[in-house]
Amino acid sequence: MNSEQRENSVETAPSVDRKLTKSETAIAHRALETQPTLHAREPIYKVEDRWRGILRYRDQITLAVCCTIAMLALGGYMFWNEQVTHQVIEIDRMPHVETPLQIDVNSAPWTEFALIPGIGEQKAREIVRVRNELGGAFADENELLKVEGIGPKTLDVMRPYLVPMPDASARAER
């Protein structure tokens, strides 16, 4: 049967017992023409193909061998350290060191005062406000008692965190 006879003949659908009309056959042919076809020479895309552009097969093997050797060396080192020399690998070797908090009452911002236990944001802001009213400096630590909310007990809690201020006699000598 040649191509002309095929176009003029009426085809039968496999799942339907009736014959297709010429218009139905034409619609089916157009639908088949618009669908992409896979030719024998076209490769089917595989997930592995995307890696071929980055590393060649030989490079992939070399990388896998190097990673395997590195993992074995690390495992051997850990085994040697623990089993043969009976030493535990120590992570925390440095002793814990506490840094003392020392605040200069005449230059510290309110954020530093707020770090002192028992002094919150409000009291810290009040200390800076009173300091500015006094001309930008406290004469001694006892002037902190002028700040609202700071009494003798609160001042005693604050003293270890404050930088010692020079005595009045030392200031007079300058």
C-alpha cells in the first residue's frame, strides 16, 4: 500500500470497533506530528549524564580513590590514638577563663552599666543621665547614690564591677 492509498483509506482504531472518518484521521496524524519523536541516534537523557560535563570518568575514579584513602587514613589515625597509645582525643584543652567586667563610671555608655547584675536598662540610662547633669563625670563612686533607684546595697553590688576611682586628694594634686 503506497502513501496515497494510505491517506485516502479509512483507518480503524484498535480500541474502537467503528471506522474513523477522514477528518478524525487527519486530526490524529497532526497530533502525532506535533509530538516529539525519539530517533534511534538520539540518546535518552540520564541523570548521570549531567556529571559528565564536570568530571571525566577517569577523574571521577581518581577522586573516589583519593577520598577512600583519606577516609582510611583518618580511621587509622583515630584507631591508633585510641587503641594503641590509649590516648583520648581532647577537644577542650584550654581552661575556662572568666574575663572580669570593669566599667569606668565616667565614660561607660548605658549598655555597659546594664551588664552589671541588678542594674537593668532603666537604671543604666538613669546613671548616664545623672552623670551628664553633673557635668559628665562623677567625683567618686558615692555620687552614684544620687541616681534614683540606687541605694547603699545596690552600690555595694556594683563596686566589684567598677574601675577604682582616684581619691579626692589625688585629684587635688593634679
